[in-house]
Amino acid sequence: MKRFLIISSLLGLIVVIVICIINLRVASYSNDRIKTIDGLSPDSGVGIVFGARVGEDGVASNTLHDRTIVAVEAYKANKVNKLLLSGGNDEPEVMKKLAVELGVPGSAIIIDALGLRTYDSCFRAKNVFGVERAVLFTQDYHQARSLYLCRNMGIDSVGVDTKRRDYLGERWLWVREYFSRVGAWWDVNFR
């Protein structure tokens, strides 16, 4: 029994170390790649807006609302030439409605209703929509993984942090993201 506990403890420690190393690797992709809208060069490519929850009433969550608002600001500042709204269910349509209400012409909006995961959104941006350069619009906790995936898909990308407020359950989002980064690393290296 003692030997089993020692081996189990060592294996657990190894797993924790591997998870930490993978997180550091994924996080390194965001070094010097997070910008403000003012810090973007003119026409920095396509703005990719990642989906997030939509309420049962069809209203964007605060997370999705902020992502869309910041992307619209970048579009209006001529920092991106199009907005690729990627998500599942009603997310892209809710984002589009908000963007159009804020003055983005429908011709500048691309809908990707099959961006069910961050991996899918990045993969489809490159392989379906032909995106070569992009600005990623998402909150700070999601930026490292988004940049890691897009850059590994061959998209020259930078990110803009869209956090405008504290979000309900944000601590949980940081914890979830820690493990999602491991999943992203797995997808890139073994999928």
C-alpha cells in the first residue's frame, strides 16, 4: 500500500508539472502580442470575434457584448477591415445584430456559425475563410489560448483584450482556461 501511495503521488506530481509547463508554453504565445486598439496598425487584417453565451432571451452575455463592442470600435477606427463573428448556436447572429446597430455595414461582416470551440474558430478562419492576418477580440483569460491556436494555424495574429468589467464566475473562467490550454496544446500537437 505504501508503494502504491508513493507511485501515485509521483505520478500526480508529474501530471501537475506537465500541466504547468504546457500552460507556460501556451501563455508564451501572448507575450508582446496583446495590443490596445490605438496600438494596432491601420488595417491589421480581419477582426475575429469569438462567441460566448447568449441568454434564453436572445440577449448577448456581458462577455459576448464586450467582445463585439470592442471589435466594432476597432472597425470604426480602421484597424480591421472585416469582422469574422465565430461561434455556435445564435452567437454569431446576436453579434451581427449588435454590430450592425452600432454602424458596421453587413458587407463587412462574415458569419461563422460552426465555430463551436476556439480551435474550430481558428481552424475555420484559416482554412475556410482564408484569413492570413487577424486581430483576436476576447477577454484576457482567453487571449493566450486564442493566440496560440491561431498562430499555430498559420494566422499572423495579435489580440485585443475586451474586458470592460468583472464577469460573473470569472475566477472559474481562469481555472477552466488553465485546463483548456492543455486541450489546445493537445489539439495542435496530436490532432
